[in-house]
Amino acid sequence: MLWNTFFDRCNRTRTILIANSLEAGLPVYLISNSYNNKMDMSGMSMGGGMSMGSMDMGSGVPNLFVLQKMFWAVVGAAIGCATAVNVCNKLLCRQRLVSSHCTGITG
Amino acid sequence: MMATSAAIIREASNASLTIPFGNSPAWVTPTVGRMSLVLAEFVVVMVLCFYGLHPSDQWEWEDIGYRTGFIACCQLPLIVLLAGKNNIIGFLVGVSYEKLNWLHRWTARMLLLTVTIHMGYWFADWYRYDYITVKLKTDAITQRGFAAWVILVWIVFSSMAPIRRWNYEFFVVQHIITYVGFLAAVYLHLPAEVKVWVWIPIVLVILDRTLRSLSVVCTNVSIFHPTARRRSFWASKATFEPLDPETTRITIASPPLRWTAGQHVLLSCHTIAPLQSHPFTVASIPSDGKMVFLVKSKAGGTKRYLRYAEKLGLPLTETPMDHRHHRAVTIEGPYGRMRPLKQFDSVMLIAGSSGGTFTIPLLRDVIQSMKSGNSGPNPRWSWMTNPGAATRYIRFVWVVKSRAQYSWFSAQLVEAMQDVAQLRRQGHDVELETSIYVTCDEDFIATSKNDPPQVGCGSRELSALKPVVSQDEKPIKDDTSPSSISSKSSIEQFKKPSCGPNGTCCCQTTIEDEDAITNATACECHCGSDVSSETAEKPVTPQDSISSDQPLTPAKPEYTAADTESMTMLSGRPQPRTLIRKMLEQALGESAVVVCGPKGLVTNARQSVVSLSDERAIHKGTGAQGCYLHAEAFDY
């Protein structure tokens, strides 16, 4: 844990130093440590209980790409439920019409 | 259990609050269903943006910046999926694109919130070192991101109702242009790993546009219709006839596409109104063999159609027109989707003013299904086709501005009643009740705020004796007989113009119970120094109605008064709650309420359905059957 805290503080310091590099015209996202840590960490072991591919803060938090998939999992589930309701409605319509025709109640 | 859940979800989804604002019109909140969906999206986005992070910790602000950026860019495809006319989500869930447009707007607002948080945390992080302006001036990524944010702010701002409705054509053009700019800025702002989230919406837009273009070509070019006799390259030819001083009837004699009742198409005639395409409901049914549109003249393209029709001066006739009078039109569609009404035991159709163009085809389609099902079992029917109709009772209510408006569809209504009478004579248990309400109440017949004010009398003071009213009811004095009025009353002094078109009497009394009306005066109105009274007439034969107006279509021969005795024409406005309750009380299965009209009428009907569903405890052990609601409001 001590190592993680040290590493975190280094990241912050690097961020400040990176700001100075802007004068050199370098794009920030290529040199930003926070972003690169997210990209590079998946294959690295940091020890101290930090999970692979996770954010550099906290453990057990999925990485950014997994969170994007989670968003679409929720949206997909909602669309899936609405689709199931739609299919049920169509089957119900069919059943009602066939039933009324067979029993000759109307039409 | 499923029925109970469905009933509870329907009640909750359609419920809304009415918040009075003194003398101003009351504000009706969005439905609980819509608000819940938006709230759910908000919660999901916020959880994904902040889970496992600590916003108060300044050393995590960069992490939040990255996180919110990733969550923001993954929302882009959803916005486009909800916007397209060939809507994948709409196809899956059984909802048409225009019903999803509100969700498209709110998803975009959620995106704006997310990117604002994204930008905010980055700015907060740099602000500590006084670095915001340095970044904005020197860093290309920051510049592109900020540009994207500014464009998105404009997109969301310009899509708000007052601006959107001010000039819709301008709104659409600038919306597409700014969206392209927004996507370009976002693409340049994002790192390579997440650029796929920009490619997906681009592909979806291209797919939608390609499908639409192919559909337009296949629909309108003659070579794709080999079975039909086509004289020219362009398959869609229409005639334009003036129906009344405000309405044009557009008829396509040989429609190049198939549609179902209640659907609409995008129609354009570039020789009359260049570069404009408008959605119009098809006012005829496929068995008519032609597509008819009744287009209300407002500003822009619809006004041009009317002017052209008046200039041409073609007589209104059912016979096919000379081809010289045909104009090439482009139709795209059909669009629009709802549950088939013929499956419901009881159907109530409520229309306000030009909403009749939506409900009349639905009515005729249900009756047509009843007749086709009557022809006996067909062994060729497969699971794909739906034979006959399960409908037993139809209640048709149309609120019109004047009797002239009723004459748009008088012949079709008479025919519908004749068909039902014929079915009854054959021993089928079907019933059709029709009521036409003539009123000038804006809540029930207004089509837009730009409608010209009523001409005729000026405003004057009236003392009103009234009944149960809806929140915006301004009743007219009735000294003689309260037979049509309930026992509850309140006296109000108010000023309101209350004359109908051309200074005719205009009644805004709410008619609580049609059956209670006799020959007593339902309302009284004043026109200058003249006092006239309007009697709630019942019943009136369609012969009287048609003969009192200029005959616009050939009268149907050979019908008896008995066939049409279930039609009622009344002066005043309906009480949707009473009408719906009566229908629900006699229903043996699930009922459907379809309402199409101005927002006031639609809101009234929606609130009535919700409160009746709760009052009757539908599917909660009382035996009351379900009620499905489909609402179409005049909106864009």
C-alpha cells in the first residue's frame, strides 16, 4: 500500500511536470501519466492488491473500456426488455384474433 | 399477474401532474414514464462516471476527467440510434421514430451534462496551476474538445421547443450541419483507442440515409412497379384540390406503396414547395385504392399547396382527374406504428379538429376487418396474417370547429355506420356510436399557436353558471336549462371571445352526459347585440348535415335513418373522462383509447385513462379489464 501511495504521488508530480512539456508542443494525452497508466497497466503487476487493468485509484474498479461496455449492457438490457414486451404484444394480438374468429363472437 | 403488472406500469407511466399558474394556463409535467426513463439514464451515467472515485480528492480529478470522457463518447451511438427514421430501436420495441424523438433529445442533454463534467474536472485540475488558458491556447486536444463542447451546447440549446418550432426547416438544416461539425471535433479530440465510438454513429447515419434514399427511389420510380400501369417515369402523381379555405386535399390515385391505417408519409412536391418535405397522415385506407391527405394550411409549404390548389380551382370529385392536373410528388415511408386496434374488445377514438385524419382511417380499418373476418375461415391464412377483428364496440368522438369540418369525412362516417348496421343485421354483436362536437375551444381544436384568432364578435363579459369543468374551462351562461349540466356549479365572471368562425355561435360548455341532453338549450352565446342560442341537437341525421353544407362528395344512396341513428351532433366540448368510463363499464375484454388532437385534449384523455384505471382498479381483482392508450399530439 505504501508503494501505491508513493506511486500515486509520483503520478501527480509527473502531471505537473508534463504541463511544462506543453511548451514543447507535445500532445498531453500522449504523455499524461494517468492516461498511460490506464493503457499500460493491464499487463503490469503493481502489487499491493491492485487489480490488473484497473484505475490507479482503488481496487476492484473496472477499467475504462469495461465501463463503456457496462453502459451498453444496461442500454441493451432495457431495449431487450422492451423488445420482449413487443413480441408478447404481437403474439397476444394474434391469439385474440384467432380466438375471436374461431368462436365467431365478432367479425 | 402479467396483466396486473401491465396495468400498474401503464398507470404509472402515463401519470402526470397539473400545476396551476394562477390565470395562466396550467403546466402539465411530462409523464412519470418519461421522467423515470431519463432519471434512470442519469443515474446509470453518474454511477459509471463516479464509481470508485472521490470527487473531493483533487488528486483524482484527472481520473474523473478521463472516466467522464470515456463514458461521454460511448453515448454517441445511442443518440443517433434514437434519431433515425429507419430506427433499429423503434423496430425492435414496436415504436415509431417520432415517438422516440423526445428520448433522442434527452440523451443528447445527458451527453452535454457528461462532457461538461468532463471539461469541468479537467479545468479544475489545471486551475490549480493557473493553466486553463495556457492549455486552451497551446494544446490542440483541449482546443478541439472545447470546440466540441461549444457546438454541443448550441445543438442542445437550438433543439429546445421554442427555437425548434420557430422555423423547423431551418432547425433541421442547421442541426445536421452542426452535428457533422460536432462529430469532426470529437473525432479529432479523442485518442485512437476510442475513435470507434465516433465511427459507429457515422456508419449509422450513412446507413439510415442510404436506406431512406433507396426507399424513396424504389417507391417513387415507375420501373420498380412493373405490375402497375404507369404512364411516366415517376410513379407518384397527385392532384391538389381546395377542401375549404384552410385545407387542401391531396390525392394520389395509384399509390406506389402499401400502408396501414394511422400511418403517415413524408410528402414533398418540389415544383410547388421546393426543398420541403412534410409528414402527413394518410386519411384513406388501402382498400380505397388511393392515398388521400388533408393538409391544413399554415405557413410555408402547406400554404403554397393551398394557393396552388385554389389557383387550379379543380372541383372536388371522386372521379379520377385528367392527367394534366397531376403533379409529381415524392413520398417516403410509411412511418408510424401502433398496436392493431382490431384486437381490442372496445375501441374509443377521440379526435380534435384535424386529428380526424388519424382516427377516421383507424375506424374504417377496424370495420373493414370486421367485414373481412365475416367472410368465413380462410385456409390460406397463416400465422403471419391476422384474420377478422375481435372488436365488439367502437366509440367515435370528433371535436370540430364547424360543421364544414365535419363534412370532410361525412360520407365515410355514414358508410361506416351503414357497414356496422349491416353486420348487426347479419347477427354480429358489434356496435358503433358516433358523436360530433362543434366547439371553438382552443384546447380541443387548436392546431398551433399561430392559428388566426376567431373573427366575429369581440370579447365581452359573461357571467357563467357552471358545472364540473376542467381546469381551463370558461363556460358560457345558461339561464334556461341545466339539464346537460351537472349539479355542481360555480359562477364566474370572465372575458372571452366565444364566437365561432364567421361570427357563428360558439359553445364551450362541457357536455357531461350526452344521454341527458334533450331539446333544452345547452349554451347561449352573444354576438355583438344579438343573442343566439345553440341547441344540443340529438340525433341529427347525416342527411341534414350533408345537405346543409355544400355537397363535396357524391352522397351515398340507399341508407335508412335507422342505419345512422347512432350519430349525435352536439354543440360544446366533450368530457373525455365520462365517455371513456362508459366504454370501460361495458367492456368485456381489453379496451383501447386512441386520441389525436391538440395537447389539451390529449392531456385530458391521458389523465382520464390513468385516473379511471386507478379508480376501477383494472386487473387488480375487480374484474375491470385493461385499457391501452395511444396518443398523438400535434407536435414537432
